[in-house]
Amino acid sequence: MVIKSALKFGFIALAALSLAACSSGTATPDTSASPSLSPSASATPISYDIAPLTGVKYVAGTNKDLALPSVACKVDNLDVARPQINLGQTDIVFDEMVEGGLTRFVAVWHSHKPTAVGPVRSIRPMDPDIVSPFGGIVCYSGGQLKFVKMMRATNVFNADETEEQGKGTFKRVSNREAPHNVVVNVKRLAQHNSKLAPPAELFKHSTSILDATAATTGSPVTSFKVSYPAARAEWVSVASRGVFVRNQDGRALLDQASGRQISAVNVVVLQVRIDRTYGYVPKTTMVSSGSAWVFTKGKMVRANWTKASQTAPIVLKANHQDVKLAPGNTWVELMPRAPEGSLKIVAPKPAPSASQTN
């Protein structure tokens, strides 16, 4: 939107003096039509739409995706599934432990809805508690019947590969091996379900990265590693860009669509309990509370997290105050408690003292 303003300027017109005869013999100028010398200005203020899951502002009406529901998809993270497609376009991604100590993603698209994401895999028992706060749509490719029933019992529209046949939303691509070849058109999926409401915010956001809680009160970090029994996520600060870039199991995690390394403006690590009710399939306990670490702009702040119910958002507090993330995308590491999970933070090396340099 362009602010338009107009100033109207008056021009003084000097009336000709009339020399008509009168009893006083003086001349009187006609000023009845003289315009005002005071300019008047009008300006139309810019209005914005704020993306609820990122806190990013868009000029009102310019991002049509914000009016549509969010789409959360289960995305594979095995080495044979990498590089994933359009993970770099997500608003929020959850990294969760699954069987064997490996990890899988719950990736949420709202501000940007690509025509291809994946590879999409099956549902897990913690996914209903992760996805429910967003409402909207969850997409997946099958799963154990008891887990599918749990997902269908939520307030979220379920888009399963089987039921989406013939709608142009799911497809199996030929350049990937099954079962790592399911690709979803989240834009079309959202458009087909456009009457569903957009999501509410999950986290609080500051107005700029400089005002984010970690940026203003946190301690500097150069990198950190979140370890799962059979997977490791490393995040490295890139100060020039104000982001952290992700390495997966010792290698850069790339986005196939862009060819770029995955990055995040915010990374939130939640220490979680693991429920073994379902045997070899672990369930991350989401309706709970625990310790948290929030990373933004090369800094980290300790916090606590709570989630009161299945549909409730995740609340982050530090010193009894709301933690505010920077505007931008967020990755959430659901790190199991020790000994299954661990966090290693690397701080910058201290600058040498004057005595050391002399």
C-alpha cells in the first residue's frame, strides 16, 4: 500500500482596484473570493495483517494464505527421505521422537502454502496434542488404527492419503522410493477446505527481533545440539542473518525445493516426558510442563513451558514473564528427559584479555 497525501495550496488573487466615484473618494479591494493560505493534508494509514504463527506483518490483503486454515503434515526424517520438500516454507516445525529413537516432523504451513511438501508419513500418538491448537487441517499417510482414531477425535480436519484419492492433493512421486514418496499439495488442500478458520497464535511474538526476549536478556551462544537416542539436531548461529541453521546427524539439512540449508529465526527446546503406554511406539507427553530453552538472534534464555489441555497453546515463561519470540519461523525440539535426550550448548570463546595480547 502506498501512502498518498495531497496538499492544496491557495493562490492569492489581487483584485483590481475600482475607482468608482463615492462620497469618501477612497478605493476598496474585493477580498470576498480570496482563498485560505492554510494547506490541508490527508493521509491514509497503512494497515497490516499479522501472521498468527510467525508474528510477521503483511500489508493488509497482500497475503491471501492468511485467510485460509493451516495445514500440519507428518514429514519423514529418515536419511532416505532427505532432503525434504519445502520445509523452508513452514511457519512452525516440531521435531518428535518416534520408535527406535529416531525423529519425525510435524510441519505446519500457514503463511506460505506450497504446491508440494513431503515426504508425508503416518500419524503418531502425540500428534493430536501437537496439532489440535492450530485447528485447520492435518495431513498424513495412514497409521495404526488406534492412533488414527485419536487424531479423528480432535477438532482438526483429517486429510488421509486414502480418503484424498482423486482430489489432486496427494500423490506418489516416481523419483523417491516407497514409502518415502508421498507428496502433498497443501495449497490445494487448504483451498478445498477454505471454510475452516485460520489458526490462533501458538507463541507470543515481539514486534522486532531486537525486542525478542532471548535477544534482549539471553546469553550468547554459537551453536547447540539436541540429542535423541538415534538422531541429533545441531543448530548453528549465523549472526549476519539473525538465524540458526540446522544440521541433521552431522550433515546440513537441506530443502529440496530451494537447495538451501534449513534455518529458523527461533528454536525452542522443550524437555518432555515420554509415555510408554503404546510399547515400542513412544508418546511425547504434551499436556504437561517442564523446562525450556529459547534461542533467538544468537542468544539463549532459560524458561518454563506449560500446556494446559489438548487444544491449549504452549505457554513460555521466564522470570514469571511471557517469553516473546522474534517475528519469523520457529522450530520446536521435543527433547526427551535424560538419559534419552540431552542438550549441549556451545558459548562463544571469551575475548583475550589485554595481558594476553601484549
